Amino acid sequence: MKNSMIILGICAMTTLTACQNNLGRDDFQNERSNALSVNDPTGDIYNRDKDGSEDFGYVRHKKDEMARTQSQNHYAAIDREKVADIIGEYCTDVPNVDDISTLVTDEEVLIVYHTDSSDRNLTADQVKRMAMSVVPRWYHVYVSDNEALRPNVENFSNLGPKSANTETGIKQLIKQMLASPQGKSMSTGENANGEAQGELNEDMDKDDISQQMGRK
């Protein structure tokens, strides 16, 4: 009888241990899955506390896991409204700049601002680089101190990438913004807007645009 009880006890302990191991493994898998799905469009990626977090940020991703859990949708995780908000706040720190209107699309940032700066090109460069420090590197940033373009930027605020004629309208607006100083080239392989050779504004004649806008 004692032997039977001992055997039953051992079996029970073994079963319990196995269950705990399975639960632990499930918890680990869940945590791992959450980590691999870190791009949460409802989450706030900016910590408003200037002191920040006590920890560094670290997440490990595996390409096959990303493909299985999110397909190609992980780039859609950016909250454009929040990104526009933080860019605008950062740009208020640029000397001689205020009243900033910021539009963030799926691949561009358009900024119209007021300035009384005597060096328009330097100010444009500072504003642009503020925006570049916030968005992913594939973004292109266009700036303008021509406040007449502010309503044009605001007109896109309630539209999205799938709205009719949006892409054409954005391109036309960019052409107008390029009549304003854009600052220095971002790198030896990119122009002032972060575009590589052959991209959108590389073929645009800025002199013609400036003449059309009456701004040189």
C-alpha cells in the first residue's frame, strides 16, 4: 500500500512539474510573440517624461517571425498624428521659428513655419534635421517658410494615402515648397530632402519653381 502511495505521489509530482514547464514555455512563447509584435499602432512611442525610462530599449526580432505574425504590415505602425506632434514640438526649439504646421504622410514630412531669421537656409536646415531625427530614415522632409502654403498643408490633414488624387496633390505641394530654402544635403549620396539621386525632386527645376512662386 505504501509503495502504491509513493508511486502515485511521484506521478502526481511529475505531472505537476510537466504542467508548470508547459505553462512556463507558453508564457515565454507569449512574451516572445509580444516582443516580435512590438509595433503597436495604439501605443505611444514617445515618453513625455524628460527623464525618460530607467532602462535602455531592447527588442529582438527575427525576420521569419515578423513575416509570420505581421506579414508586411509592420511599417504601418507609425502613428502619423503623434509623429507630427512631436516634430512640431521639437521645431519650436529652433531659434527664430514659431507657428509650425506639420503634415506626416506615409513617406514624407511637410513643414511650413514662420521665421524672422536672417539666414533662411540655416533655419531651414535646422527645422529639417529636427524632423529627420524623429522619422524613419526612408522618409523625405520638405520645409518652407512661405506661410502662404500653410492652408495647402492643412488641406491634407483629413485625408489619407488612399484618398483620391492625394499623391498628385502632395507632389504639387512639394514642388511649391522647394521654392523655399531646404538647407544642406543630408549626405554625399542624398540631397537636402534625404532623397537619393533619381527620386522625386531630383528632376525638378527649382529656378522655374521660384519664378512661378515669386520667391528666389
